[in-house]
Amino acid sequence: MLNIVVCVKAVPDSSMTAKLKIDPITKSLPRLDIPLVINPLDSHALEAALQLKKKYSAHITILCMGPPPAGNIVRECLALGADKGILLTDPAFAGADAFATAYTLAKAIEKNGPVDVVFCGMASSDGATEWVGPEIATFLNMPVVTMVREIVEDQGDEWIVKADYDHGHRKVKLKLPAVITVTRNLNQPRTLSFSGILKARSKEITVWDREKLDILAERVGLKGSPTYVTEMANLENRRKVEILEGSLQEKVERLVQILSDAGVV
Amino acid sequence: MIDFTFTEEQELFRKVAREFAEIKIAPHVPIMEETNRGWDEVIKELAEAEMIAITIPEEYGGLGMGYIARLIALEEIARVSVATAMMNQIFGLGIEPFIKFGTEEQKKKYLPKFATGERLATIAVTEPSGGSDPKGCRTKYKKGNGTYFLNGRKCFITNSHTADTQVVLAVDEDNPEAFTTFVVEKGLEGFKPTHEEHKMGMRGCNTGEIEMKNVSVPAENVLGGEGKGLKVAMTAIGDVGRGGMVGCALGLQQACLEAAVKFSNERILYGKSISNLQAIQFKIAEMKIDLEAGRLLGYRAAAMQDKGERSSNEFAVAKYYTTEAAQKAAKMAVDIHGGYGCMEEFPVTRYLRDSYVLGPSAGTSDIMKVIISRWALS
Amino acid sequence: MEEKSAPVFVVAEQGEGEIRSVSLQLVGKARQLADDLGSKVGVVLLGQNLTKVAQELVEAGADLVFKGDSDLLVPYQAELYSEMIVNIMVEHCPDILLIGSTFMGRELAPLIAAKLETGLAAHCIDLVINNEGILEQKIPAYGGKITIVCPEKRPQMATVANGVFPNPVLDIARSGEIIPIDVPKEFPLRVQTLEIVKEKSEGISLETASVIVAGGAGAGDHDGWHQIAELADLLNAGFGSTRPAVDAGWTELETMIGQSGKMVNPEIYIGVGLSGELQHMVGVVAAKIMIAINNDAKAPVFEQVDYGVVEDCRVFVPALVNKLKNNKAEARRAAHVN
């Protein structure tokens, strides 16, 4: 049986993050209650695991590091079909950059037990560094392939995958245990169902804090982050805009004139 | 005392319902509006998404999720299509008498098939002689040898043509005080749906008449016991029927509010969005107030229902309030749209038409007041 | 090294004997940073048949080029590359390491950073040495720009996209040292690139297009998207997108312009149905004329363009397309007559 871990991040709902802007006066972010959702690419990661579960029989553990409300995201993943959830939450984890996040997640994967594949979305919609997957692999001393768009061979412990690369893709042979980061094109994530939610009632979510993980305080959160944010500043690229006036047709004509003057038409 | 927040699980139910409505139901709406048809595909979607199984107990193949979950699902579906929410709620209404009053054999025979959508239910009470006056029912039954013969006509029945299993209220030919509900199934000779209605709103939701000409209904199809028909019908309509209307109304109120907010943010007059104008803001505030109040009334009644308590009075209040509020909200939304509010490509025109069908369904507003005054005066 | 400051390094990337533009740009930038710090520029270059490329790197500003030239290094192998690069990092202890955010760079950079236990900033749009000699890494976020620093760990690592920094002027008179490095023998690969497959790329290349039309969430659906595509076609423009359009499935990730997508440099930019989020706008490095069409008068895009049209793009674009088509037809008729 395959032991799969899917790393999931709880991110602010991107349809509302447009409101999350640096305040020009205080130069900091306002505290807004934007609901958390599953990082979209992580849904594709979970879907990959669920499809393997159907094919070969697998046990899927969801791993999520975040504040307590992130537990809802874990429960949602269980409702989609994962077997078990682990929520890593501790005030000490706050302020973690990709390095500290990957370290914490790697420690949790170790603590959880033997694993064959770790699936991650290739990037989060809010941080978008793309590094947590490869850094987890390094900490666990596992190989990694990023931006996987197709799993061609998945029998046994030597897989063949296709990953996005330059103006096409590369074909990669991968020895398990390994980390795979996935792209949108890998699959179509399934939607939640009522019965899935009911089945999740009996599934377990374990909560681990820093102590439970047995990690030193200097290695997590802001303390464990080699990088941090020093300054927030506003957009400098401001132009003096002319809003075209008049009826629809008049605006069309004016725009065509502008384009013509610019030599476009 | 009271916790006014939804649980994590209820939020997930809402997410399922919202995604279902936006992805699976929305594409059908234009056809339903244009042709007053298209319900077969919609019913398939409802069944596949387990929407019909919500109130059916688990041991009979349902999900046993309860009535708060039902209200959440209906609210979300109605936000996209009131017609779809109405269909679904009436399936639920037809199912309820089996859950509350069915024998073990009846439950085993019908409920699992209702849960999968293999069979579809409705309830048939209203007649040309009155819906507000159920005792004035003229559909009669005559006892035979281990069978009953039904004669009569029901009208304004939702799912009249789509439901193959209908709970029909009839009065004893020989005893005008005795009412019985019967399970009348498609295929029984003499039973057929006849006239189809063309409603101004909730288009694509099948409403019509059924006719019974000497329909021979076997004794095992008596639901809830002979003579108990009014209790069966009124209990189901009182909680589940009204509760379903609350779901339809709340979803419509939400849709009206969203349309009003969107339009007023985008529409520029006097150099800025009309959402800056107090007259518009006040209309939106009223819609918001009614929505907040309606939600509390609806979920309070549903919570009581989940606890097994009698909730028909509370649902009468919620039904009255929300269906009236939905009509007001629709008008305000149309008004905010100005001239655009009369143009069919703007959904608010549909909201206005849908809102007027909410009123007389499952009891008119005046009947609600009769019930509520009875409650207050008792 | 006997320098006052530790060197600034770049991991260069090449393909089929050609250096990648981003690598040259980063060497140019590294040269400037090294001059600020009073240190040297080192480059790690891995691949095969690298003589010409190594020389170009020197001409762009490199003092030292560590060249791994072997058929074992083609195609890119993550574990082998990171092993060789990490060895050089450990030996030379650079202050800064820059990597282009190409497909290779985006995978390799975190592998190196984790091995060296150092910090990394992704998709930087600017790099500046501050008064304390620390590298300030600027990335766009939350409608503005945030500055990231890695004050203690070394090297300070950053990935940068093609087009952020200008192409350096190559100075053929520059001299530098080219140092061959060995490939570890019989290095076991647990992950192995078997082959790289090029797929057909359609349409006008965004990076070189002089007119670009970018579509966003305002397209509404596939039909709306096709309307905008038609406009791009009529204007002979490159057709780019924002993340919401990619997420909606109307277009591929390769067309996305922005911080984690392509950086473009057109003469004319027309943003259709997009709000002007910084993550996207930062991808438009510079344009002579910027135009936006959006139905929301409050959209931030209207503060970043020269001409704005407040209309629903689903209504405006067809009208614009119509007018352009009519003008074209008229011009053709006039040409015939004459």
C-alpha cells in the first residue's frame, strides 16, 4: 500500500485578496477577515493522491501548517477522501518563510512515519515562491520533480513523469520515496460531496505544536527564517490617465484614433 | 443559550451546495427561462449531487443530514435558480410523510429510491376548490375490497408531471370529516397528470394538474392511517413545505442583494458609482436587514425541527417574513437598476417574477397570518 | 579569496550553445552589485560545449567562470547540478547568489538554498545593496512592493525573471578566469531527466511583441475571451493574460504576464477586463502607451495607464473590433479604387 502525504496550505480566498492592500499611510497590511481556502494547486495535489488511492490502495495523510482556522481546510480535504489529517499549529510557527515552513513540514513528515510520495502544489497563491516542495525534499533527503503535468508510469517505486520545462516538457524518471510538485494541468480536482463530508466525521485530525514535533524554537517561525520582510511600500508606477468620455461609439472612435496615431492601425 | 454560528461541517455543506448551484445548475437557467422546460437534466443533477437525499434517514439510503442542512442547501440553490430550489424542496415535501408517518414496509419500499432520485415524490393537496381551505377538498375516496377508489382533480401541484409517487389528500365519500392521504403511483390506471401551468416565475419548475378517474389504490398505499390524512398533509406542509419556501426566499433575497450591490458599484452617475448615493444605500440596507432577519427566523425554526420539536408556527413566521421580504427585495433591486431593471438580460427581471410565485406557495401570506394570530392568541 | 567582500555569484543557464538572456542580465546586475560591494563576480556554468558561452559571460562582467563541460551535464540533472554548485558555494562562500527564474532555476534555487541553509527571495523585480551592505530584494505583493532581506545566512539568494534587468553591454576587452570543474564520477541519480521535448509555440512571442493585448477576469467566459483574442489578432498583437484568466482555463500559463509569469516590454499595452493587480502590472516593464478597458471605475489599473475606458469589455471590445474591421475594409476598398 502506498503511503502518501499531501502538503496543503490554507490561503486567503483569492477572489477577495484584491482588498488586501498595503495601507499608504501606515505602510502595513490591514487586518481583514478574508476566509481561508485550500491553496488551489494543492487541490490538484490531493486529486493526484486520490486517483492513486483508487488505483492501487493508498493511505493519504494531509499535512497543513497554519493558524487554528486552517483546521477547516484539513477537514475539507478529509471530506474529499483523504484518510487522516495533521494540523501543525503553534504561535511559534508564525512569520515562517519558505525555509522555516519546509523545515517544519519535513519534521512532521518524518514524525508521521514511512512515506512513499509527498505531493505538493507547485506554488501557493499567496507566497508563490515555489520553494517549499524542493526544500522539503532536501530536508528529507529525497529526490524531487517540480511542475509535474502528467504521471506516465506509477507502478512500483520507479515512476516516469512529465514536467513543464521551457517551451515544452521534460520526461523524468523518479525513484521513490520522492517529492512531486504539481501543476494545474495534471488533473481536474473533484468537488466536495455531502456524503464525503459525513464520512469525514470519523476521520482523525491530529494537532501538533512545536513541542510535539520536538523542534528547537530557533528553527521555526520568524526565528527560523533566514529571510523576513523589512518594508512595505506602495506602487510607484502612476500615470496620469485620461478617461475617455462620451457614448460607447464615441469612445470606440477615440480609441481607434489613439491607436492610429500610435501607428498600431 | 444560543450559538448563532454555523459549525465547520455546516459551512462545508454550504460550500458543496454553492459550488453545485454555480457549476451544475447555472448553465440550465437560460433554457428553463426560455422554454419552461429542461427539468429532466436538472433533476438528474440534483439526484447525483445527493440533494434529494438530505432529509432521508441513513438507514433508508439517505444522508440524514437534518433540516438546517436542508435549509442551507435550498438557500444556495435558490440563489442561482429559485425554480430548481422549488422542485427540490417539493420532492422533499413529498418525501416527508413517508419519513414521519410511513410504515416500515413503506419506508423500505420508497425511501431508498427517493434518495437516489430513481423515484420522485410530491404532495397533492390543492384543488380548484381551494388550497387555503384543505377541508374543502373534493377529491373523494370509496372503500372497496382491500382497495380504495379515488376520484378528483388537483391543481397547482409542483412536480405534477415529474413525480411518479404522489401523496394525495382525499375525503371519504361517505364521511366529510374523514380525510386520508394515499400514495398514488404512476402507472395506476386512471391516474394521470393533465394540464401544465405556465407560471410567470420559477420557470422550468414543473407545475400542473393531476386527475384521478376511479383510480384503484391498494390498501397498503394508505399513508399514515385511514382518517389521519389532514394531520399527515398539514404536518408535512407546516414544517417542510414552509421551511422549503424559506430556503427559496432567502436564496432569492441574497441574489437580489448581490445584483443590487454589483450594479450600484459599477453604475456611474454624476461622476461616481451610485453606491455613493444615500437613496441607493438605504435600499441596500433594507435588503440587508431583511436578509439578516429572515436568516435568523429560518434557521431558528430549522434548529427546532432538528431537535424534534414542533416548529410549524416558527416556520409560519419565517415563511411569511422571507417570502414577503423577497418580493420587496426584488422590487428594490429592479428599481436600483433603473431602466436596465426592465431588460431581460438582467437577472433582476427574473428575480421579480420568481418572487411573486413565492407568496402563494405552501400557504399564502394571509393564511400565515391566520396561523400566527392563532398562535399569539392561544 | 583576498577580497574585501565575498563575491557575487550567478548560476548561468545555457541551451544548445547559447547563453540564456536572463543569465547575461544577471551577470550584468551582479557586476553592478559587486562594484557596490568592492568584490568579484563569479559564475557557475554547467552543460556541454561551453567555450563561447563562457567567454560571453566574461564579456558581460564575470571575473571567474566555473565551467563544468561534459555530456553528463546534458540534459539538466537536479541532483548533479545542485551538488556541483553547492560545492563551489561552500568553497568560495559568496555573499550573494543570483539565479534566473527559468524552469531550471526555479527548481534548482531552493535545492541549493536548503542545502546551504540560507534564505531565498523569488521573482525579484529589483536588487539593491543598502547602507549596511545587505542585499535588499524587492518583490511585488499586496498592491505594493515589499522588501525582503536575509541578514545573517549566506549566500543571500534571489531568483529573477528574464527582462527585469537590462541586457548588459558586452565588452570584448574584458578579461576573466575560466576554471574547469570536474563532474563527480558515478554520481547516483534518484531523479533523472530522460529527455527534453519542445512543443509547438503558437502566436506572437510576448517578449518581442511591440503591441500587447492582455486579458483578465473581466472576459467572463470563453466567448468573452475569444472576443479579446480577436482584438489582439486584428492589432497583430501578442496576446497575454493574468492569473485569473489562466485559472479559469481560458488560456495557458505560458501567456501569463506578471511577477510569476512573463515580463514584457511592448510599445503599446492594452489591458482588457483586468483590474491592474501589481502581480500582473509589474510584468509590463515599460510601455510607451498604456490603455485599459474595465467596467469598474475604481479599478487600480486606471491609475497606471495613459488612457482608460470605463465600459464592460464584453460590450466595448466587440464594438471596437467592429470599427477596426470596418476601417480595414474601407481602406481596402479605397486601395482598390486607386
